[in-house]
Amino acid sequence: MDVKIKPASKFSGDLKAPADKSISHRALIYASLTEDKVEIENLMQTCDIKATLECLSLLGVNFEESGDKVTIIGKGLRGFKEPENVLDVGNSEIAASLLTGLLAGQPFFSTITGSPSLQTHHMKNITGPLQEMGATIKGRSENDLLPLSIRGYDLMPLKYVLPVSSAQVKSALLTAALFSRGKSELTDLYYTRDHSERMLSYLGADINRMTDRHIALSSPSKLKGERLAIPGDISSSIYFVLAAALSPDGELKISGLGVNPRRAGALDILGMMGANINIQNEREYNNEPVADLVVKGGSQLKGLELGDDDINRIIDDIPAVVVAAVYAEGDTTIKTATGLRPKKADRLKIIIQELAKMGAVFEEKENEITIKGRASLVGAQCNSCGDYRVAMALAVASLYANNETTISSAEAVDNSVPGFYDMLKSLTD
């Protein structure tokens, strides 16, 4: 699908932040582990969410749907049944990770798979530790790739240092630790997002953060809960924030936005670049910090230097930061001494490649990219290459280019931020 984006004369209005995708998947799966009926409000409505619900249904979980609310009737830790069919999680990496951890602790056989794209996603950093805990897992490429066949058991506790910067790996192992008998300890050297820890603690798990990077979970324990509310997704909303910050005039109000410090790296970077962002009405939804934002246009962003620590904080939101740098005054340098994981490196490569078609200028050296600021972009024929974050970044860049831009593979956004293009258009009309 192609989407055409015309230059905008203004960007302003009110916006309810799109629901957080990764927290939505966690809410469904962790609610099913409770012994209660749990009402989930503001659940994201996408094909991947429906796939997760279907997987839970195959495992014996009952649920009731009403609009953007779903009530999960929990099975407890031991109430799941052996599925009669393969569990297909669609294109969701977090659902694949969490369900692999859950299934590792179940005394039955199951198989989990996903989309062709997800079947290239490496799982060895999850399956390896789960096998150490006692699960039997078989899959392609030495148990690294989906589909995975799993025969779970009562698991042994785990003491493990995470070898990669991945909240998905950490979440899978924490989920499995619920089914062990004893104390599991994880060391998270990369300070990854902590949605799983926050939600598990809210639902009553015996989980403690001993230091910023050291987590302990003791089991067995019972999870209980009545209600979960899904915050707005900061990784999706950052593109609206960026569009407002780049606008010569106008004001954008975003309500109900999740502002978890481990997800707010791009928001902080935009603030450091000079964006006029005001955080208001701070509160909490099930241990998650939430706020409303007011973003005013008219500020000239300034370039800056980003190192490894900065990149780890904005790892998913690099396309937004690159677009901000293209329009900023002065150069921005991205230094990655340790390099990026393949998917993230590809995302950075694609956004640079496509913005260059519009006239952006980049200088690349080994582990260093300089983005030349104050670019005058011109509308072009661009391709998101199936990456929804790249598609959103290109759409925002196009709002302030000369002439219309066409973005191919634009449908990549639909399964992660439904209605994104309509929301963008409503704020420019």
C-alpha cells in the first residue's frame, strides 16, 4: 500500500495516545496467570493482539470482549491445558517470548510459531536458559528459530546474566521463573525496559529489584488482580511529538501517555535538542507512570552527540531521532562503539537510505554516523521496507518537505498503530 503525504502548514490539536502494544500483550498473558477475573482497559486492537488471545484460548483461557476492554478469566499458574493445535503468535516478538517462558513451566507438549518474519527472529538467548532450568525445547537452527516444540516441567531456579540488551529475553525468563521452586536472579547489564517487573509486582509476584540491574523473583507465588489499564504507547506517540516540535507554529496535547523512564529516551533526547515539551498530570496505571504532554512548535532543534548509553535508551526510536537531527541546527553524531543488533542496524540503515532520497546528507564511518542538520528535504518516492517505525518517521519528515512524498509498504503501520495516518491527517487539517 502506498500513502501520499503532503506538506503541512500547521500541526496542532488534541490526541489520545495510542495504546501500548507491548504492555497489551503482557497484560493478556499475565492476567491469565492470576486466579481472578481481570478487566483490561484500553487494550490495543490489532491482529497480533487477536493472535495472542487465540493462543490463550487454545491453552484453556476464557475471556470476554467488549470494545477495547477484555476480561480474562485467569487459570492460575497450573490451570492451563495442552493445546490441540499449534500456537501462532502472528508477528509479535513479545508474545512469542512470554509464551515460550510460560510453556516451559507447563507439564505438557506444545508448539509455538509465528509469521514468516518472526520465524527469522533468534530465540537462543531464551531457549538456552530455559533448557538449563529443565524444559525440553526443540527448534530449527539448534533451537534458535521458530517453530519451537516445548515439553515443560517444574523448573529449577535460574541465576543468569543477560548477554544482550533485550527486555524480551528478560521477560521470558521472569515468566518461566514463576514456575520454578526457589529464587531466580537475573542481572540486566543493559538497563532494559521493565514493564514485566512492574506488572508482575502489581499482580502480587514476589519480585524485587536488588539494584538497578539485579532482579530477584521467588516462587511459588499466587498472582491476583482485578483491573489493568493500558497506558498510551510512547514509542508510537513520539512521532506525533516530533511532528509538533518541528512545526513552526501550533500546539499538540497528548493524553494518557506512558512515560516509563526506560521507554522515554527519545522524549528526553528531543528535550535535550530544544523541543518545547511540558509534562502534566503525572499519575500511575498498575505501577506504570503515565502523564499528559503539551508540545509547542516554533523551537529550533539543535544537533548533539549520541553515544552507546543514549542509543540503548532510544534503540526502538532511532528513526524519530534521525528525522529530528535532519531538521536540527548543526550536526548530530551517532557513535556506537559496540555496534547495533542486526534488526536495529537495519532500521537505522533504511531510514538513512530513504531520507537521503529526500535530500538529507549523512557521513558514515565505522561505528559512527554524522547527520548534517538544516536539510531542505524534497518530496520523493520512499519505501519503509516493511518497518512500521521507518514508515512513521518518513511520514513526519514528509510533513515539512517541499512537495508531496509517497511512502511504499506503508501498511506496515496498521498492525502496530492502527489509524496512524488518519490521526496524522486530523492534526494537519
